[in-house]
Amino acid sequence: MNQPDDPASLTELLERLRANTEGQVQVSVGDVLAAVGERSFGPMVLIAGVITLAPLIGDIPGVPTLLGLMVLLTLGQLIFQRHSIWIPSKLARRNVEREKLARGLDWMNKPARFVDRWTKQRLLWLVRGPGQYVIAIVCMVVAAAMPLMEVIPFSANGAGIALMAFGLAIVARDGLLALVAILATGGTAWFILNNLPW
């Protein structure tokens, strides 16, 4: 799931995304994929969580659903053991204003530095081998529920936290963080079930 040139921290991922989209007016899904690498399954989940959680971006109607679809496609390909990520051209062309993306990434700087201080390699069995496929399946369940979260206020934030934690657990090889992500997923599921509009 990890590649040698993958970012090793959340801060590094934000810097890479910011640098690779510098000067653009619009940033597409394809641009994001190019910034994090076409074989980078872990960073793709991490960036989906970051964008969902970031103010100004994650609150745009349709963005959580779009990111959920991206996660489903990404991790579905991991499960079928593809060595690079493919996404349909129509999805790759979907975009967001670079200014909004930059402001969202700037807002994430301080939390990213805080999180990075606490991550390290531990409980590796949770993020390697069979463990990484369990993580992939849980992330796909979260992603599949994201269209529903668009009608339940604040629930997409829980999904963003879960995806960000899972993605960072993969990138940093931190199994303890994967356990935190599982708890966040359970908490989000509980919140959704208690706030269904019907």
C-alpha cells in the first residue's frame, strides 16, 4: 500500500499538494492524484479525509460524495491488487477553486503539525498484510455512506476524521492510529443512526 516516494507525514502531504497546484485557478481530482502519486493508495485516502474535514471545501455540496467515490475507486483497486490508481476521466476533471483549497490547507497546518508529533511506527500488523485490507474495507464502507452524510449535518466531519486517520495510519505505519480511526468510524456510525431524517 505504501510506495517509496509516498509522503511520510500529514504535513509533508499538505506541502506536496500545495506546491504541485501552485499557480492554478482550479484544482481537479486528476491534479490531486498527480500530486500524491498514481500508486499512492494511503495518501489518497488521507487527502480525501483532509479535504472533507477542511473548512470551505468539505462544506461545498457534492464534495463529500465526490471524495467518497474517489475513495471507493481507489481502495477497490487496492483490493483487486492493481499497482496504480485509475479514475474515470469525468471524475478526474471535477474541480474546486484553488483559492479555497489553499485556505483549507492553510487551516490544516497547525493540526497537521500536532498530529505528526504523535505518529510513529507501531502495531505494524494492523497496517500491513491482512490488516491493510481490513482498513481498506472499513474505509470503503465510510466512503459509501458519504452521500447520506450530506443530509445529516456534521456527520461528514466524522467521516473526514476517520478517513484522515486511516490514511495517516497507512502512511506513517501507525497501527495505534488505525485503532483510533476505527473508534472514529464507530462514533460516526452511531451519530448517523441517531440522526437519520426518517
